[in-house]
Amino acid sequence: MTDQHSSLSNLDLETPEKPFLDANELVINMGPQHPATHGVLRVILRLDGEKVLGLECVIGYLHRGVEKIGEHRTYTMFNPYVDRMDYVAAVSNGLGYCETVEKLLNVEAPPRAQHVRVILTELNRIASHQLWLGTHALDIGAITPLFYTFRDREEILKIYEKYCGARLTTHAFRIGGLQYETYTGFEKEVKNFLDFFRPKIDEYEELLTTNRIWVERTKNVGTISAQDCIALGVTGPVLRASGVKWDLRKAQPYANYKNFDFEIPIGQNGDTYDRYLVRMAEMRQSVRIIEQAVGALPEGPIMAKVPKVMKPAAGEVYHSIEAPKGELGYFIVSDGSTQPYRVRVRPPSFVNLQALDVMCRGQLVADVIAVIGTLDIVLGEVDR
Amino acid sequence: MGQILDYIKSYLSSSQTPGAAGNMFWVLVYILLVFAGLSVAVIAMNWLERKILAHMQVRLGPMRVGPHGLMQPIADAIKLLLKEDIMPAEADGLIFWVAPFVVVLAAFTTFVVVPFGPTHAITDMNIGILFMLGVSSLSVLGIVMAGWASNSHYPLIGALRSSAQMVSYEVAMGLAVVSAILMTSLNAEGTGTLSMIGIVQAQLAQGEWFIFKFFPLGLIAFFIFAVAMVAETNRAPFDLAEAESELTAGFHTEYSGFRWSLFFLAEYSAMIAVSSIAVTLWLGGWLRPFPNFLNNSTWDLVFSLFPGVTFLLFAAMCFYNALRMPKHPLFRVQTIGLAGFGVVLGLIGLVLFIPAVSVRIQDIFWFSAKVAGFMYLYIWYRGTFPRYRFDQLMRMGWKVLLPMGLGVLILTASVALLQQKLWHQ
Amino acid sequence: MVAKFRGTYGSGITPLTYAGQNYMAVDRSLIPEILQVLRNEERFDYCVDITAVHYPKREKQFDVVWVLYSFARNERIRVTTQIVDGESLPSAVPIWPAANWLEREVYDMFGIKFDGHPDMKRILLPEGWKGHPLRKDYGILQQDNEWVQINLGIESGQ
Amino acid sequence: MAPVATPFFFYLLSGIMLIGGILVITRKNPVHSALALIVTLLAQASIYLMLYAPFVAGVQIILYAGGIMVLFLFVIMLVSIDRSMRERQFNSQWIPGIIAATALGGLFMAVFTKGNDIFPEHALPMVENDNTQQIAMKLYGQYMFAFEIASLLLLVAIIGAVVMAKKRI
Amino acid sequence: MESMLHITTLHYLVLGAALFLLGVIGVLTRRNVVIVLMSIELILNAVNLNLVAFSRMWGGLHGQVFAIFVITDAAAEAAVGLGILIAFFRNKETVNIDEVNLLKW
């Protein structure tokens, strides 16, 4: 971490005034119904021929007022709602929320619960990255990885289904620990999955990493410097691909990540290819973490002592975890009643999406699609 | 009546293509045969592409309509024919209406000169290969017309992209073709030919396929052509015109029903057409493997068994899969259907063993087998490669393939000249 | 650090702690300077989040919260300030570009304006929507029926 | 290939060509004009085939219809035609233009009626089979110099077109 | 009638002349530069037709070779003409030939 605050780098946030009417500048609307915007993102592109001069994101098509709902539900009742934000990484959302409320209540989940949480969250990280890989490759035109990743993601979803009955919006964790004890054979199945999955990462990499077209399409596309990343608040794999070795699991360990041995993969150039490599490496690291967690799953209770009716003392807490997409933060204000006075979610996708403009300037239209894919946004989380 | 019969019979003893012999009856028969065969090939290709691609992508593909989805293309065709034919309100009616026909016509007309055998072509033109390249380049017009007439942004951009792409790659393609044509002039007279049949005969006379000629020059020219032909047909990884993540479906976005199916037909026919060019120019056309080396009657017999054996193999596959079908009563129809299909294939295979038939059919068989190899490559590309970006595609065409083509052309010419010099000494 | 600030700025700063997390309540008038100092001297170079809380019963109705993080110190800090309804705040965009959308969201949800923001408009809700939904006086079932009827052509969005 | 029903095909094709030519100069929409011109060119290629010039016909198809006309269509689509389609279609000097063209037509008629006899009734025999080879011999033998000049012309045209059309060099 | 059914060189020449006239009319009267350029193509094609017809008449190939040169020329002309057109359109936002009246713009 060198000194970054001497200058703000060359980010120009104001749109420069057009010098004069150029016949070749055109404005194109992409989305909200567009196959490559991963949901209902609408992008207004200002183009010079095929070159992007600037763009503006129009979001909010999926706004459901999750934060408002939170103010009208008890702490327990609000728990399932957070799964609906980043629905491809529902478990991470739940973990963040539960841990924040636990901080408010000043309780801590027992070690066994912590371990299971880590296992499920890391499985979720793999699932999220798999979904990202499939759709990102599809955007760039490689169809096959999509089916490979979905085949393997299925195994993770099966584990979820067996554990808590749901596949996507799992609601796996409860405030204070877990509701369900792991099912018989859970450890064995997770281990089987790891053995099954490890060669699969190589399979994905075989298809793409050295594929000339893939490299040409992703190298030096959507490059963003570490400085710009930090200035724009971009976190997660995007930040790490720009060369910043920062992961909340290491920087401010939550759950019991400090007990596990893993590395933070980083990239150098901050381009789309590096982000791809970082996410692939992250999947390998997740496998490593799960392996350790499953190997040392402690016995014991799975639920801490929490009151049936939760009434945390008045106060406010901000807690964040490293979701697959970046820093997922919860800011909860309690007024001492059974319902949170204010729930604020700091969604990683929302903040990362801000960087789209910077990443796309000077690129071609086809690259915008690659960059939207590489940012790995989920509109449910952007719009909440 | 007898006169007509004589007219019909008179061709049977000729050793020319019906077009060259001027026998209109047989020209008509051949046209019908070629177009029927082409339609069957497109239907089969449709099914095979979906099946092969599906298996590459760890899924099953069509399984419901008929055993292993064998009837799927027919069901699709019926669906497309029955669908409403929508025309956008702001579209340019006449051009919108004509465009698909132009594309189909261009794709089908090329088959006039495709030599399935020394006599199995509709006609043999003096400018055969030139005609083929020229007519297939006409499909660009249909694409531009379709994109423009739709009066919508995505089709227009798709059409501009695909036409720019096709025009650019035509240049490299032409250079590769010229270097192959140069090789045909390596005979005693020193004159080459543009005729498709003449090119294959030149390969027979020189005793090697042009892909191996002046190794590696022929191979490089073939490689250039093989890349350019994928770009010519707008297929993955050069399918920018139809990049569904960027342009939804490219120039045929606004088309539906029957007219859309014409574009589909044209795309697949064009794939077969360019593969036919590649097979003719570099892979010895209808020639069986080692026609000069293994040329005694035993080998002739062995190679004449191939068509029948292939069909018997297909039949065996059908029977094997019919046996593997679930033994549930609900699957009885499917099992019987698959077995019946196997019986049909087996019967075809048996018919192909009759010497009189196999002699006539084996040229066509070898030609089709080579083309089928290219078709498999097309599907394989689609399963493996991401899509190129437009500037990369143009760079590839103009800065890689074109200089390579020029270099190969010059080298081929020099080597040929050298050889000619030696020849005359 | 907070102690140092207290030395410099006096009673404008109140250090607070809850559940082991430090934050400071800062007087509205000190905000521009404090944010600048936090960024430039204390190296809080990452603006994590900007949000607000509505207390309709108070005279100063809004708490605005900046969540900051320093990569160099691996430390988080929260700065809160209280403002009355209708009062605007200086935009943090020149300090942290990341504040752009976050401030727009605060404006969208609470109606707090930020001076000097390059593009102060609604972000999640459509342009022309009436009301700011995260205010406590905005009911959970409430919506801008007029907007829905005009723009979507349906009776109600619910 | 023996020519079949020459008069029929000649009149059919020349009819297509003339109608196409008239459409080219009368259509409001340049795209329609271009398409009519393509039809004309293809018909002309067929007439070349009738005249035992298959190589020229092939070049006509591949270069004119497949190359030059695609270029035309491209440019028409790049420049917006909506405005020019609503405007007056004929320029300010159309009356003198028509008069000049009529005079030229009269001249042609006079020449053809007077000089009918200088053209021989029957064409000389010509072999089609090695047309391409013969043209190649001419092109690279007798007309070698002209060929080289033509390629130079093309080079100049390429550079000129690029310089002209590029926004900034 | 006999002369109508027997296609001689003159028939081709008349066809060529008609095409040539159409092209001349297009060049002289139309306002749209694109169509003027296309009319020039018509003229060149009329010339080509004559050349090939004469080549047939004399049984030599010189006419055909010349036609090929003319086609080359047409390609060069189209490229440069359309290049000028694009430059013109970019500066004047029109394709009207009446406005091409300045040597400098």
C-alpha cells in the first residue's frame, strides 16, 4: 500500500463538454431488457463509432425497498429477506446479517456453528464464482463453460438442499448460530464434492486460460488501477485483481477465518483477464478453506444463548464481511425495540458498478459487455 | 416417346457432367437430386449440431421428439412454417420480402458447379471456382438488404458487421484459392484450370492432395482458407453479426417463421458450399484415400465397401441404442422407431454393397465424408471458442491472413516456377 | 486519533463507542473539514458507505453517517452528524469519488441534498417520484400512485 | 455449353437490364437504386456468358455485384439518406441535361442506322473452353504493362480512399 | 422480324447505347451524389458491353481483356468517389450535388 492520497489519479468524473457537434457521436441505449446486462441494468452509452466516450447506468428496476421492509420486521423475521438481495450468494448475505445482529446482541455463535458457517459460505463463494464464470464466458461468446459450471454448481446446491431444504435463497443461518444440525454424512459429502470439484477448476481453466481468443478478448480490457479502485470504493476480486492484497477475511477476520490457512490471490494489471484469474484462484482457495474446516469440525452446540424475543440495547453497529462480490456491510441501528430502527446494507455490487464508467471509457462496445460481466453484479443487490 | 427415351439414355454412356453434355433431362434430375440431398443434409446437420454440441456441453440435447430427438428438425420445420410471418411496420416491404430469397438463392446456386464425382455435378464450368466464390459473395447483398430493410438498429449494425467481415475475408480467401489454382498448372502443358472437376483431376494426375503439395505451402493456404471460410459463413468464433449478447440476433432479428428459416437454410447450405470448395481444392474432392498408391483391384474393392460399411455402422448404432432404451411400455414407440430407423439405414447400407451401385456412389460418399468432417469442425469451434471482437476480427483478416496469403502465393509461384524449369530441362 | 481531533476542534466532536466499535459524532459545521482531514492526514482513503437515519421526533431530524476505512491502518471509523430537515451537506465526491452514488441514494431515500455533487438526482426510484421512502413518515405500503398511473398505465403497483 | 434460345434470353436479359437502368436513375431511395443496379449488373453478367466471355462474367459478378455494390450499399447506409429522400430529386440543370442526353441518343441512332452494314452478320467462331487460359495469356503477355498500371491505379485509389474517408490521419 | 430474331452484334450495341444513355441522363439530372456515382457505373457497364460484343464479333479476346481493365477502373473510381462522398457528407451533412460547388470547404 503506497501513498495513494497525494493525487486522485486521472479520474474525470464530470462529462467533458462536447466541443462541437460531431456527426459521428451517437447515444445508444442498452437494456434494461438486454441479454448481456445480467438482469435489468440499463446502460446509456455515448459512442464515437464503436468507441465508448462515456456511459451512464440507470438502475432501480428491481428496487424492492429491502431496507424499508427491515424497519417493519423483527430481527428474526428480517433474516430471510437479506437472501433475496444477492440471490446467487444468499448464504453470504445471511452470514453478514446474522453476525451484525450478534454484534448488537453481544453474543457469539459457538465454534461448531462458526465452522459450518464457513463451510457453507465458502461453498457459496464457489457457486457464485461459477455462475459468474459461466455467464461471463457466455457474454464473450464461449457457450460451453456455462454448462460445465452449472453442472458443478448443482452439486453445491444439492448440499444446500440437503442441509436446509432450499437451494437458492437458503436462509441457512440463524442469529446466534444455526437452526439445523448438519445431516448425517454432511462432512463426507462436502469432502466428496471437493474431490469432485478440484479437477473441474482445471477443466474450466483448460477451456479458457490459454485460449487465444479468450485472452485477446480479456487482456487489457476494462483496466482499472488500484488507485482508481480505492477512490471508487471498489472491493472484492476487482480490487484484488488490480494488485491490492486486501481481503476482509484476512484484514478484519470474522466468523473464525483467522483459524484457517489460505492466501489472497492478486493480479497485476487490473484487467478483465486478471479478474478472471483471481476468481479462479479464489475458488481454489475456497476449496482449501473448506477442506480445513471440514477436517476439523468441532463437536458442540450449534446455537448460542439468544433470547426468543430479541431486544438489543439502543445503539448502532456496522459490520462487514467479504462476500463473493466484495465488501458486504450491514449498518443496523437499534432503538431497543424488537425491530431494527434502521437497516442499511452496503451492497458490493452497487458500489462496484460505479466503476463501470471508468473501466469502459475508450473501450469498444463489445468490451462493455465483457466489463459488465467481469464486474460480477447482481441486480437484486444493486437495486435492493 | 422412344426418342425421348433415347435422349434420356444417351447420357448414361457419357463421361461428362449432364450440363457439359447438354442433356437437359439429366440436368433437371441432378438439380433435384442435389437440392433434395442438400435439404436432407441441412436437416441432418441441424440435428447433429444440436446433439454434438449438447454432448460437448454435458447435456443431452433434443430427446423428446422421436427417439433421441431424431424428429426434432422436422418438428422445428413444421413449427417455423406454421408461425406467423411478421413484418415490422416501418420495414421496407419489398426488400424485406426479397432478402431471404436472395441469400438462399446465392447459397444454393453455388452447388451448380460442386463436383460430387467426375460426372456427378450439375455442370462443369470453365470458371467453376470463380463462379462459386462470386455467387457465394452475393449472399452479402441479401444480408445487407435484410438488415437495412428491417429498419431497426440491431439488424442494421449486424448487417454492416457481417458484410464488412465477409468482404474482408473474401480477399484472404481468394488469395488462398489462387495459390491452390496455381498448383493445377504444374503439368506438362503448364496451363491450369478454374474448373472444379479439373482441379480434382489435377490432384489425381499429380498424385497428391494440394494440402500436401509443396509442404507446408499447401497446408498454410488451406489453413488460411479454413479460417476465412468460418468467417465467411458468420459462424463461431466469427459470429459477431449474430452475437446474441450484443446484437440479439444480428441481421435476421426482425424475421420470423418461414423467412427466418430461409436464413437458417442459407447459413447451413453456405457452410456446406464453402466446405465443398475446401474439399475440392485441397482434400482431393471425390478421390478416395491413396488413389494412386493403393490402386490395384483389391484395394478398389476394399474402398468400395466403405459406403455400405458406414451405413451398417450407423444401423448398428441405432440397434444398440434401441436395446439400451428403457424397457417401459411408454418407450415402446420410441424403441420401435429407433429400430425402424436402423433397419432403413441398414437396408441403405446393404444396397450400397451392390457393385453397380457402389461404383456410382463411392465418389459421392468420399466427397460427403470429407465435407462432413468440416461440418464437425464447425460444431467443434462453436463449442470451444469465445467470440472475437470486431477490431480483432478485422486485424486478423487484414493483418494476419492477407499477408500470409500473399506470402504463400508468391512462394508457391516461385517454387512452381522452379519446378517448371527443372521439368523442361 | 479522536483525542487529537478533540484537541484541535474542541467540543464539536464527541467520541462514542458501542459494541466495541468507535465512532464520533461531529458538529455539522465541522463536517467539510473533518472529512478532508480524515482523508488527507489520517489516510482514510476508502469511503465504505454513506447513509442516513431519520429521527422524526428530534429537532435535528437526520443522522448522516460516513463509514470510512483506512487501508494503511486497517481501521474503520464512523462519522455521524445531525442535520435538520431541508439542510444540505457538502458533497464528499471531490474527496472520495465513491461517494457519488452513495450520496445520490441518500438523496433518493431521505431527501438530503449534497452541495457540489456533480449529478444530484434520484438513483433507485424513477425521476419525478414524490416522497423519500426511508423517512419514518413514509408508510411501508405508501407509493406515488399518481406516478404509477401516469407512467405505467395501471391503477396501482401493489 | 451450346447456347439455347438465344433471342429469347437476349430479349429477356436486355429487358431486365433496361428496366433496372431506368429504376436506377428514377428511384428516390438510393438503396432501391443500388439494388436495381445490382440486378442490371447480374443480367449483364449473363449476357457476357451468352457472348462466350465466362471469365468476364465471373469477374463482373465477383467484383461488381459482390464488391463495388456492397461498397455502395455501405456508404448509403453510413450517410443518412432520410433528408435527401424528402428533397427535390433532380438538380438545377436537369433541362439542359435531358436535352444533351436526347441529342446523344439521336447521334447513336444516326450512327447505328447508317453504319449497320459495317458490322458482319455472323460472329466469328470462338472456343469457350479455354477462355480463362487465353485471357490469362493476353493479360500477362501482351497487356503486361497495362496490367501493372492498373494495379498501380488500384493502389493509388486505395490510399486516396483511405485518406479521404479517414477523420484524422 | 427475321433481323429481330437473329441476334447480331448490333443488338448488343443498341443495348449498350441505351444503357449509356440512361447513365448519362442519371449523371446529368440527378441530385443525389450516390445515384450520380451509380449512373457512372451504368455508363462504364455500357462500354464494357460494347467491348465484349466487339470481342465476340472479331473472335479475339482483346475486348474482354479491356473489359477487365474497365472493371478495375470502375473499382478504383467507386472507392475514390465514395471516399470523397464520405468526406463531403461529414463536412456538409448532405449528399446533394448542387452543394458541391466549392473547391474548398
